[in-house]
Amino acid sequence: MSIEVRNVSKRFGTFTALDDVSLDIPENSLTAILGPSGSGKSTLLRVVAGLERPDSGEILLSGEDATRLAPQRRDVGFVFQHYAAFKHMTVRDNVGFALSIRKRPKQEIRERVDELLELVQLSGFADRYPSKLSGGQRQRMALARALAAKPRVLLLDEPFGALDARVRAELRDWLRRLHEEVQVTTVFVTHDQEEAMEVADRVAVLDRGRLEQVGAPAELYDAPASEFVLRFVGDAVRLGSRLVRPHEVVLRRWPSDGAVEVEIERIAVLGADVRVDLADGAGERLSARLRRDELEELELERGEIVWATAEASVRDAEAGHALG
Amino acid sequence: MPRRLALRGVALLYLLVILLAPLGMVFYRTFQHGLEPVWQTLSDPLTVHAFEITLIAAAVAVPLNTVFGVLCALAIVRRRFRGKGLLNAFIDLPLAVSPVVVGLALYLLYSRTGWFGPWLGAHGIQVLFALPAIVLATIFVSVPFVAREVIPTLRELGNEQEQAAATLGATRWQRFWRITLPSIRWAVIYGVILTTARCLGEYGAVAVVSGRIEGKTETATTRVDDLVQNFQTSGAYAISVVLAAIAIGVLVLMMLTKPKEAV
């Protein structure tokens, strides 16, 4: 099912959560909504699910107006950050809930739940209560529950936000594979740009209720539409009057056109890469990211003075402001 | 070590003097001459009738106040509306106002010069000094308990589980029966137990509006008083023991039903 968000605005009191947001999400895509906290990303997802009603604008599901449709009639699966597990039900009853609501035969529910528990690797846990599961297991249960009635859209609100780093990495990977296995339009909200870039085919960046840019992860990184996107998606450093990526910074031992004179404050070896912390004459700090062999070739030492320039794909900070 | 013992001693002594001594006295007096006189007074038709009236009042008040309490709690926790603070405060009114005052207020309302009395009288409905007044008084004094138990539980529950149920296809009605009610069931059960205890023990308001007619509008508690007034102390003791036993039974029931499952 495709999702179209058309000119949606939503305010909570004096706070503008969404400001005239329009976004097309193609069928069967895996889209991330990325933004800092307070950017309106969760509100956008909840508006799509019908858990919030927009003040203005429309939501179209498969091309049909669903703006006023109750959540239970939208055919969406929703996964909450804090799982929203039904605490008084076993894992089996949690996962089978959507089917039991639809009055499916007991045998069918049983089979479908077993199949889903297999999919989320919780087969041995059917008769446990959610309180006896770990965070990662609860979230997988919540996913299975959301998928039970074969929704046409799967919405996940910061699904891995409450989990520790290792479990989060596992689940990301797993979500990616799940999406390939279960063909369903999937949208997830995250504040973690790495998570968005790693998992999604398409990323929509929100800032203060406004949609900044939508595109493939590489597009956002290589051609950010605004200074906000440049800074938020991947690292950015200010070199003279320009914003550049740390890996775009080139260090030379002699001055050249547009190069900035900097002092090396620190060299940190990060495996194959090296981060060189620099300070220019005005005391402004920036860091460059070099390959280790480049560093060795230059024979750089702490305290030395070098000249920093950037490669061709740089953006002008002035242009960035204009775009922002 | 001695200080801790001292603290414990003070607490226990206080409970002993204030709570257990009077209760123990009632039990002692009742069974002083064996079981036979106790059984005799309890099987007195007038006493049996008084218990019946008490039970009827409780049987009406408890279900009504349970439904009302749950609805009120839902409204107070989940909805935004004008006068919400007022509703929240009004629920506690029966705890704040002396039952005698409640009785007097009902008396004024349903008397021949009150707001409701003349109309009801014209339609042949007798409220005061009859069962309806007893039931009304009992309902009034036992309003707060279910709502007071359910409100904090609902607050703690939040509404995420219900939103999840909605996205899974559950209608409002299904969400209430399958998510909300099971989640607050212990609070409702506690509320019902406390409401029942309050209904059975009600004296002040009922004493004013019932008329206390032997064999007609006497409740268990007013009968205790009447028997004491008439120096039939053994009968009064026996009824008191039954009421006290019910109260203790309620406490034990609450302790036993306390959920052990980790939520």
C-alpha cells in the first residue's frame, strides 16, 4: 500500500509538531523518518496510523482518503518504542490478538501465531508473559503482533530506541531481512542517522516540523539540500567559509589556493582511519578523517602547522544557508 | 537495637489499645456464655430481617457504584472536559461529609417540603422511612471507593496498550473489555471489596432516613444500637460480631487476592 501525506499540519497548543508536510511513500518501500527529538517525526507516523488527527491536510492510503478513518480501520501494523505489550496476556495471545478480534477460527490463529513466532525467533516463548521477556524479545513480539493480520503498512516508532547497542544492531539487521521476506510498506522513525542510513532505502529528514529532504541515503549524504541535512546526516566541519565532510578534508605541508592554515592538536588512530583534530588561527576547531597510509605518507606530528583544503564536492556554507 | 524495638513496641501497643482491645471485648462478651445464646439472637426474625435489609442495600449500591466508579475514573483520567476538577473533588464528598449530615440532606430532599418529596408522594412512592431511603443513603456513602482505587491504576497504565489494540483492529468496546478492564481488574476488585464493607457498616445516614422501624426498616447496624438502647446487650454483641467478622473476612480476602504476578 502506498502512503501519501499531503500538506499535513498539526499543533499541540502553541507547539507546531508538523508544518505543511507532504511526503510520498511508495508501495513496499522501507522508509526512515529521521530527525532530532521534537522534529515531529513521531507525530507524522501517528498521523499516518490514525492515532493523531491532523489539523489540516490529508492522508491517502492506496490513493484513498483516510484522513478521518479510525486507526482500527486503516489496516496498519504499529510498533511502539516501549513495546505496548498486553501485560495480562501471554505471548501467544498478544500475537494472536488481531486475529482473535477478527473472529478467526482457533486453529487458524494457532497456526498463524506459530508461524510468526518462528519468524521472530520466539517459538519457545508462546506461553510466557511479556514481563518474563527481555527488551529485544518484547520488541520482536510486538513486531509479530503487528504483522499477524497481514497489514498493508508497517509503522515503527523508534522501535529500537529503548534497547542497548548490541541488541539494536541485531534488530536493525533483522528488520532489513524481515522486510525482504514479508513484502509490506514499512516506515520507521528514528533519531539515529546511522540507523536510518543502514536500514532504509529512503530517508525523509524532518526538522522542527518541516520536511527538509527525502531521498536515498547516499543522496542525503552526497547532496544535502540544506545545512541542517548536511550537519544532521553524517558529520560536517567548517573549513574557512565552507561546510565539508571530515573525509573530504585534504592536508598538505604547503599553502595553496583557498587553503586554511591549521595546527594539528591531536591524532587519533581509529583502526584503518585516522582522525586529525585541527585548530585554525582563529581558534576554530575542526577534524579531518584520513586513511592511515595517507597519514604515514605525510609524516604528520602533533603541533605541526599544515594547510587544509577540501575536495571538489564541497558545498559553500553561504549556499547552504540559502538552501536552509 | 533497643530503639528499633521501642518503635515496634509503640506501634503495636497503639494498635492493641485502639483497635484490638475493643474488638476483642466484643468477641469476649459475645461468646462469654457459649454459642447457644449467640445463635438464638442471630436467628431472631427481626435480626434476620435487619441483615436482609442491609444486604439488599449493599446488593443495589455495590454494582451501581462499581459501574459509576469505573466510568468516573475513565472520564477523569482519559478525558479533558470542563469541571473535571470538580468531579474529582465531588467523588470524595462522601468521605468528607459526616454520614449524619448526608442523612439529613436526604431527609430534607425527600420530605414533604423537599424538592423531590412532593412529586414522589403524589405518585405514591414512599422514599423516607422505607427501603428506598436506606438504599439511597447506602449508595451515597459508598460512592468513592471504586473510583479512588481505579484512578491511580489507570494513570499508571497509560493508553499505549489501548492504542496498540486500536491499530490491531479493536473497536472502542473491544478495547475496553479486552485491554482496559483486565488491566484494572485488581483495582476494581479492591474497590468492590471496600465498597461492600462500607455498605454493610453504614450507620449514620441510614439511622436518620430509615425511621428504624423494627422488622421493617431496621438494618443490622441500627439494630445493634436499638438493642443496646433496650439493654438487650447480648443480641447487640452477636450482631456486632457478625459485622466485625465480615470486616475481618474482607481484609483477609484482600490480602489473599493481592496479585503476585509481576506486572
